[in-house]
Amino acid sequence: MEKRIKVVAAIDFGTHGTGYAWSVISAANDDMRGRQVFWNNQWPGQPVAYPKNLTALLLDEEGEVVAWGFEAKRKWTGIRDKIERDKTLFARAFKMELAGEESNPAVDVKSRNINAHVLIEKYLKLIYEEALKNITASGYVEEEIRWCLTVPAIWSDYQKQVMRELAVAAGLPGDRKRLLLAIEPEVAAYYVRVSGVRTIGMSGKRASLMTPRSRFIVVDCGGGTVDITAYKSDAQNNLQEIGNDWGGKYGSEYVNMDFVMRILQNRFGSYDALQRIQEECPTELLRIVDAWESEKIHLTSDREEDIFLPLPAAIDRQLTDDVRDRIATIQDGVSDTIVVTAEEARSAFDSVIPNILKLVDKALHEMRVQRRNTQGEEIVLLVGGFGASAYLQQRLQAHIKGRAQLAVPGDPKVAVLLGAVHYAYSPQTTARKTKLTYGCEVNGVFREGIDPQSRRITLPNGAARCAGRFDVLVKARELVPIDREVVTSYTPTYPHQTALSIEVYSSPNQNPVYVEDSGNKRLGSLYIDLKQVMHLAQDKRSVKVYMRFGETEIHVRAQIAHTGESVEADLQFDPTY
């Protein structure tokens, strides 16, 4: 017998940091406004209390984990002997590589030597086991826990599928009812709605997010990605997604990347010089980046003071006299430390902020179109670790002035983590907006005078069919209830077919006709096993396919139309980013 779920737990797997939180299902916790949520803010090797551990691994020559999180960085930076250090592999920010991103020299020092999927699975196993140990110490067993794992809104269906597979391989439940995937900006909205957030400005008015028909945009700025979407509360105070998912690779790690690849490279004179320092002094280079990380959060629009970053002795010994002279010339005579002017620091942020502001403009435009002639300012919620940046807040507030009010929760870096617990406890999202048109490739009835003759195929029974027809299942930008199933039927073309293999496609257009139309992409294949019903006549082997597009992931099931018998249906997505 299945055990009753007594605990919900969330893992917020981030580019920079990863944490877990959990809550007990009880009458006292049913009201999310008073729900008690537990989380861990004590991690080995951490410099200060923080709700997330560092997303980092230290591996030995055999690929076994030596340490993880802050402790991995502490141990790696403590290895003085280069030969011993080269026997290890230190990796950070490997979530970015799942998104198809090349290794980041600012933070991902050596992970290019090992597949990102391996790193993610190892890390998820460690954080899952840590969370499980904490929860079971309170008297619960693993079978009583429902888990929630967060993913960016802009991830493809393939990336979400890979994340689920890696999570299951790491030990999390294979049962979809006990392992939920949750969209990061969406669950952040759950947290912000109960956090008592106030708008930024002289008035400091409390943002009204729990009243029916309230509307807001969520801007989730993390370490790797920026995700933006919009929601409204319905009459029952549930959430409906009303905006498209906008986003991109504009997180805070790209600010770090710009600091390394532009500012530090400028000081050291060339890319080759920077690469040499990275090879010879990787731990010392990481210390410079960490010092920058600590300083950049204090940057504001009006700051004038320079930022001083210690230059480790090991790096200083690598510098030629010409490079020291170059540094002194650039830094007004200072060569024993890295001096970053406030303007240079702002320019590092500006490598991503203009793109973030463009995404916000798109979201505000769509909200304005939906309002039509209704007056009123929108509310923009800024969450995520990068959302704590004073400079980002100032730039965003100035940019949307007169069009929207900016609201930032007191602790934006925990919004996704704690919101995911609320989501796992009681999902309140009733409908989501589709990004694309989804459909399948079928051989439809040939339409004389409409379909090109080049698409005409003739079946053994003499029937004319049109090859490559796009059978639309759900249209782009359609508001789809989470429980709506799209039902369609497919019949095997040939008598001896033991399976149906149906190609699944997407399109940015709402009414694609053929799968090869411009902009269409093959997403993957839907495989339906017919071996158990081969005793039926061919026309009795028609299959009804039920697909749900309103949830975080596409769900599919199939049954024989004639008998109602369920058959195996497996949807596998092609690698896409």
C-alpha cells in the first residue's frame, strides 16, 4: 500500500547555490499565510549562514566526490601543491552547461573534463541525501515525502526531461506524483504572495497580490538565467499564467564572466596571459572572483569609490614587468592590487542588464495589450539571488517608472526555494499559457487541389494520403487548464505494424500546415507499443492518445480505442536548448 504523504520538500537547484526546505502537512499548515517551513542555513565550510550551499563539487582522479558545496571550494583552494591539485577536479556552475552553455572561465574552472549530466546527478544525490537525513530525523520515512525540484521557465521540454531523469538516477522518486517539477518564477510568486512584499519608492505601499483579479509580472534573476512571466489571481484566488515565458542567459554569473574576460584580461594584457594564469593559479584566480562577488552586491548607480581586490602573491609572481607596468598605467600607479573603478563595475553589470530591461519591456507590453483601455500600473516582482543587487533594482525601477511599480521581497534569494514548498504543499496554478503550437506529423487525407502532389502517398488499400501534415494539438499562446487532456486518434498504416512512432513538432505559428513549414522544429518521438493487441484486426488497433499541455511537463497516455485497454506510451524529446 502507498503511504500517505505527510511531508513536502523542495530542492532549488541553482547555478550558484542549491538549497532544500520542507513543511509538514497538517491542519495548522493548510493556510499558506501561516505555514511553517523549515530550511537549512548551516553548511560545512560556509563563510556566513546562508539558505543555500554552493553548487560545487571536488572530485578525485577516479571521479569520486571528495567534497561538495562550500567545503569543496575550501578544500580545493587549500591545496598548495600544483601536482596534487591537478589530480582533482573542481567544478561550479555546471547547471549552465545543461542549458547548452560553454564552460564559464569565471566560475567553472575545470568541469569541461567531465559531462555536466554526471556532475548534476552527483550533486543532486548529495543534496537529496542531506535533505532526507534532516527530514527523517524528525520521525518521517522517505515514502511519506513528496518532492519538488525547480527548473527555469525558459528550459526546453528536453532539458526538463533530462532534469527529471537525473533526479531519479540520484535517488529521488520515479513516481511523478511524488516528484514534481516546478517553474522557478511561478513558485517565486507563491512565496511573494504571502511574504508581505511592499513596492519600492516613497510610498512603500503593500502590493496586493492575494486579491481576486490582481495581476503581476515575476522577474526571476538567478545565477545563470533570467526568467520572466506574468500571472493573475482568479475568483478563487488561484493563479493563472497570463504572459509568455521570456528569458535568457543573463544571470549574475555572466556579470562575473564579463569581469574576468574583459576587466581582468585588460589588466593582464591578453587572453593568452589570462589563460596562463588560469592554468597555473586557478585557486588564486577564484579568490579574485570571490572578492569581486562580495563587493559587487554593494554597487549602486551613484557609487564613485573604486573597488579594491587583493592580488594573490602566486598570480603576482606570474606577471612580467611589462604586465606590472601595464597594470600600474591603467590603475593610476597601483600594481599590487586589482583596482576596479565604479564605472567599470557598472559596465560589467551592463553586459546583461540592458537585455533584462528589454525582456521586461516585452512583458509590460503584453500586459498593457491585455488591459486594453483599463487604467492602472502593473506590479513587477523582482526575485532571485541576482535580484538582491542594489544596482539592478535601481536600474529596473528607473526603467519602468510611470508604467509599473517595483516590489522586492525582503529576502529575494529564498523566494524560489520557499515558494516551491508552498507549490508542493498545494499547487494553486490552474492554467498556463503555451509557448508554442504543438502537434504531430500525420499522413492526413490528401486534399485535391490543396496539397502538393509531391506529398501524395498511396496506401496498400488505394487510399490517397498527404505526407507530413502538421496535426495541431494545442496552439501557441493558448491558455490551457492544467487538467485539460487533448485527445486524438492514430491508426497503424500497415497491417503488421507492432508499434506507432509519431513524430512530435512545435511551431511558433498558430496554424502550421506541414511539418516542414518555416520555424517548425521536431521535438521528439512518441512511441506506442501495439504488441499486446496484434490479435485485433488492423482497424481495431486505433489508439487514442491523451496529452496534457497545461502542466510543467507534457504528459501523455494512450489506450486502444476499441477495447479501452491502456498501452505503453513513451515520449522522448530530442536534445534541444
